Amino acid sequence: MPLYNNAGEIRRGITSVFSQSIIPLELIVVNDGSTDGGEKIVREMKDERIKVLDQKNQGVSAARNRGIAEAKGELVAFLDADDEWRPDFLETILRLRNTFPQCGFFATHYTYRELNGHYRSPILHKIPGGQWEGVLQNYFEVAASSDPPIWSSAVAVKKEALLSIGGFPEGIAIGEDLLTWARLAVAQKIAYSRKQCSVFWLRGPLTGFPTRTPEIPDRVGQQLAALMTDVPRESMKSFHQYLAMWHRMRVSMFLHHQDRSNAIVELKKMARYAPADPQVYIYGTLALMPKTVRKFVVQIFTLLKSVRRSIRRD
């Protein structure tokens, strides 16, 4: 559990860990230079199952890697300090491990908790419905056409598998977890449950366009492309769609920040991997519009996507 200035939420997360139907061997809380006293709250719990590690602020990947290195168990699960597990999360993970021993990577579906207290299901395509559990044969196809099927607070990975890929990439602020799951998906089989066993407490409203500032250079995109030599031939089309999805996200972010030149750079990369995708032409049209018109169209597009998402609430 990485901890950085989550004093108001940390009790909820820890309570969810020890409310599991199967209690974990240990909980490692990595205090990543918090300044709000959250680590003191954890220590005041005086629970011998909780180990608190302090370090200077280095980012979530460094915190997770510290926890991985210290973990005693064969299987390492992750939970962000402001999110929570439902009581059957670890039970579901262990069932997946026992049912699909050929896998090294285990994940469950999750639910969003919006700012107004409503719960909403992420959109998943290309996965059987209901309470399906099985080996996810087409991770890149699913990830390219859905909300993220795998999220950091709803996974568990064999420690040796994490160490084999070097853990989480440090020094990357956007997409570090996405890159980690892609590396694991290339190297490991994934067992997946459609049960919503974790709750993602949203920090802001979901909109149609990502709003963060993209990193330059695009190290995630570069390292994703480097995985291409390890992707099986039968999965290459889906992997190209996945790469196009990453660059589409960057196009969206640059357009949100009215950065047309960088949006066009990313658009060309998107078109390289998915030339027939209609969204290439949609985003291309947006990029070529005058600034004032583009801003208005983006606002309308964002509103329509927000309405569409709200219809899908649980």
C-alpha cells in the first residue's frame, strides 16, 4: 500500500484489508514522504501484521517496488491508500490462483465510486458477461476497446513474475501501471474474474477527455513499442490497437491543453498502428479546427461522453 498524503482515507483502506474473508499474511505500508501525518495514523493502530516503511517522496512506482522487495509472500497484491477491497477480494484471487495454476497474474473487475456517492461499472468489452472467471486470452484486445480491465487495486501477481520484469517503472508519472500490466501480459498468463471485488474511489469526475499533461518524451509509448518483438504473431493486431489507444489518449490530452502541434505528432503515431480506425479522422478533424471551435466541440464531446457513462451506473 503506497501512502502519500492520504490521512483522511488510510483507515478505510486498511480496514478493508483486514475485513477480508481470507486475511493476508502481512500488510506493507510504504510511506512515500507523506506530510499530513498519515503514517502516524497507521502506526497508532498497533497491529503486528502491519509493517510501515518510510522513504523520501519518490513516486508510487518506487513505493510499490519497495513493498515488493520486502514482501514475504509468494503472491503480492496492491491497494492504493484511498481505495478499498470488498471482503471477497483475496478469496477470489486465491480461487483464481488455485483454479488456474498456469497463470502468474490474477485480477478482478472493480467498480467506480463517484464523488456523489454513486457506483458505476467500468465498461468492458470482449470478455464474457455474468460472473465469468477464466484465463484472459486477449488482454490487449480488451484493453484497447474498454475502460482499463486491470487496475492497480484489483490485482495480485507472483513476486517472481514482478521481479522478472523489473517491477514498476520509476520516474514515470502517467501510465506506469499500464506499462507494467502490458509487460506482464506479454510474459504471463492472466486469470481474471468479472466479480467486482474492489472499489476505485474517484478523485474527480470522469470526463470524455483525459486532462493531465502528457509527458515528453513519451517513455511509456517507447517502451510499449519495444515489447512488440515479444508479442505473439496472433496477438499483433490487438497489440497495434493497444498502441493506437495509448497515442489516442495522448492526442486527447494535448487537444485538451490546446497543443495542436503535439496532438498531430501523436495522431500520426495513432494512424501508424490503426490506419482504419475512424477515430483517427475524428481527432484529426479536431486538431485542424480553429482553437475556439475546437474548444467548443471538445466541451460538447466531453458532455456527451459523461452522459453516456452516467447511464451505465450500477
